[in-house]
Amino acid sequence: MDDIVGRLASACFIIFALTIIPLMIIFNNLDLSQRSALDTVVSTYADEVRSTGVITKENYEDFLRKLSNTGYTYDVKIVHKSKTAVPTTSGSYKIAYKSYGKSEILGYIEGFGPDGEPGTSDDTGIKDYVMKSGDFISIKVVADTETTGSRLFRSVINGSSIIKLGASSGGMVGNTR
């Protein structure tokens, strides 16, 4: 009787292993290819912004379109650190960076004016967001939902960790117009 139970348990384990493990490998490879595609989209856009020093409404919308082609929705964070000279008490200057977030950048592109509200008297119309050489730009993208491979892996091992797609890129703004 023990031999039958042992064989049945072994057979169940082998069947489980032969069905779940290949699925986990397939979904892991799918996650890797999606992660690679996301890395390419984010780094290409960051390189374009760094080399031109300009964020336009068109190139930002194209970036969002390419992100949506990956099949996920994302939380996009953009930070521009503008290089400025700040006077010191000794009469000299020191370099400091003022940060601008995504809402300020997109508000400028949309022409919302200093108050950041659309449809007010200080609106300026759509214009390009131009950065100076020496400024820094950082773009971070994180998926709103977990990956398919993460869901399968979590259900098999009964874990609680959630793995989401994410990518970041940025650097110093170079040759600007």
C-alpha cells in the first residue's frame, strides 16, 4: 500500500513539474522581452531629450504611445534639475539645481502659464520645454500592474511579492539648440 501511495505522489509531482515549470519559463522569457522593450523605449526617449534639450508635446505623446504598445499602463515620472548660479554671502556664486516635476513640465508644454491652471488669463499656448546644457533629466517608468509571470510565480509559491515592469534613464543635458 505504501508503494502505491508513493508512486501516486511521485506521479502527481512529476505531472505538476512538467506542466508548471515550462509555463513559468515561458512567462519569465515573456517578462524579460517586455522588460527589454520597455528599457529600449525609455532609454531612447531619454537620450533624445538629453541630446536635444527639448521636450515637445509631440515627442512626449509619441513616448506615451510607444509605452502603451508594450501592453501595460505606466506611472511616468520626469524630473528636470535646472542648473542655476546662486549668490553666496562672500560675493561669489555656487551652483545649485532647481527641480521641476512632470506636472510643471507638462503644464509648461500645454501653455498653462505660471498658475498651472488651464483656461485662465495667463495661458500662453503650446510651446516647447527647453533645457540648458548642464541640466539633468531623469525619466522613471513603472507599470501599474504586475507581470503575467509574476502572477503565475506568486500563485505557485503562494508568495506576496509583486514584480512590476520598470525602467529608468536620464543624465546630463548636452548639445541643446
